[in-house]
Amino acid sequence: MATQKRLEKRRRNRAFRVRKKVRGTADRPRVSVHRTLKHIYVQVVDDDAGHTLASTNSKALKLGYGGNVDAAKQVGAEIGKIAKEKGISEARFDRGPYRYHGRVKAVADAIREAGVKF
């Protein structure tokens, strides 16, 4: 049990360390990624106002199993499309406690392909 609490604390600290460097504004909001074993969730957040500007996930897109790179690409393309419709052309990427690899990287690449710069 002590090991689990220590790992959770390290994960939380890693997320805070990344997030303090990546602050979202109205001009350049933060794109936050959260992944679980079955799904991937993405939000576009204005930290100054404290509002979520757009969000989507693999559940909402009815992808069935959303825990793979293909689902992450689809979620990234969708959030990129929504962001462009709302006039967001630049953003900051918040990977949270996750490494920039695999599904997280696939989301970022798909958002870039949709026309949003990081």
C-alpha cells in the first residue's frame, strides 16, 4: 500500500511540474491529455478564465475500444477540428504525467495536422 501511495504522489508531482510550465491563456490555450487503459480524453483549457473551451474523448466518438493509437489519432483530429472552428490556431500541449510517446504523441500529431500549432 505504501508503494502505491508513493507512486501516485510521484505521478501527481510530475503532472504539476509539467503543468506549471504550460499555462494556457485566451490567446494560446492549453491542450490537456488524459489517458486510461480503455479511453483517451482531450480538453482545450483557458487557465486564466478557468474555462474548458472544447473537449472530446474516445467514448464520445463511439470508437469502441479507445485505448490504442488509432483511436488517439481520431480523437486528436476531432479536437483539432473543433479548435479550428472556435478560432484557436495556437495552443500549448500539456502531456500531464505521461511520456510524449505512443497515444499521447499520436494525439499531438493529429492536432498539428488539423492546423493547430504548438
